[in-house]
Amino acid sequence: MHLASVRIDSDERPAVVLPDRGVALVEDLLPAFSGDLLAVLTSDSVPALEEAATAASDAVFRAVEDVTFGAPYRHPRMIWGIGLNYVEHASDLSEDVPEEPASFMKGDHTVIGPGEEIPIPSQSRRTTAEGELGVVIGSYCRNVEPDDALSYVGGVVPVLDQTAEDILEPNPRFLTRSKNFPGFFSFGPRIVPLAEAVAAAGSLADVEVSTVINGRVHRSNTVSHMRFDPAFLVSFHSKVMPLYPGDIISPGTPGAVQIHPGDIVECRIPGVGVLANPVVAGP
């Protein structure tokens, strides 16, 4: 079962996607439930939702092609980004891979969903987009070890993480500013169970992430080439602070591509999904 939000009129409503049946709104499956998809995660409603979806009649489902997906939720409590986590990407920037994760945080004002515009800020002359495998925390997680860390993951999702590289270049301490313009974190269209992504690839190490620009693959790489894998990153950050359901770890990109107004940039992850956003000139 995939988790998503779909746009209906001017609203976004939490939904589930069963690949063999289509899309059903949470309100049709659990009439007593209220809230967005983040509330589904934080209230531990996923098991009940899956049971209800399995038992529901076909009448509550609609075809995937008949809905428009939004961001799964708009206000994650925490977004952790990881810089320079692929050796090849670090070499693109003439940087060494850090001995420990190079973490940064992003605010929820950066969040957009599939098909929404990525605005290039007027302060930047070189903004890049980065396809990444977003890791969504599914249950409270504190001081866990890598061997147990993935059991706290609620799913994975395509991410496009943007950077004003020309702002970052003069000083690495400008990382937060370079990463936090509006529209600089797109995710969606669906949160897919980790086990499903692993089954599609054969192993988590073989999950392939691609940054795509105007239909052309700019850079692809697999999780096996991360310096710090998702299990380590969940464990590491759980020892810094508690991780809560709906928190997102964006574990780095195989390659960033410079974007310009008129471009279409994508993150493609087989077995997880395709996320695409148009690029425009921003204020």
C-alpha cells in the first residue's frame, strides 16, 4: 500500500494507492479519521488503513490516471539533508566525502509537490536540483543501532533537493541559506514501503536513483555507492535527537544538475516512482 495526497478542487486529501486497484481517499476508508497524511503517520493509523483498504469495495477506488498527486504532506516536523554522501558527487564539487554525515536542516516552507514550480531565487545565478531517495520515518526512533534502524522507516519517496550553489561556494557555513529558499524541497508522488522498493531492485544497495533534466539522465547511481547508507543515517541522527513519524531524511544525490527557467527536472527511482517539477524564475 502506497501513501499519498491527491488534489481535489483546491484541497489536498490523504489517500492510499493499491497498485492493482487504484486510489482511495482516507476519508472513505476511515470515516472517523480527520487530518492530513502526516496525521495518518503520527497517529499510527497505517495498519488500520491498510486493513480497511483491503476490505473496501471497488466503488471507493478511482483510477490513478484520474487523480493529481500533491506533496504527501506540507509540514513535516523535520527534514534532514545529507551533503556529499556519494563519492562521485563530492568529486563534482572538488570536495572530500566527510568522515561523518554532513547534515543540514530544511524548513517546511521549502516543500512543494509533483508538478509544482521550482522558482530560482533572484539571489542565485547557479541553482541546482538533486534527485534523492527520501527516507520517511514511520515510528518514534531514538538511540537505535544501524542493525535495527530500518525497522523504524515508514517508506521511501522520490525527492528533488535544490541548492543555490553559488551562495554555498564561498563558505560552507552558508549551507542552510543556500538550501532553504521556497520550493527547494519537492517530494512525492507516493510514499512506498521500503520492502517494496527493495523487492523491485533486489536489495536496498541496488536501488538506483537518477537526476534527470529535460528527459535526459544527468547522473544515476545506486544506494551501494553512498558513503553512509540509510540504516546508518537513521541510527546516527536518532542519536542526535528523537526522530518522529513523518520526519524525512534526504540522504544525498548521485549528481546535481544546474537548472534554468523552462527546464523540467525529475527524480527517477525504479520501484518507487518518478517526481517531476518545472523550473521558473523566482522573485
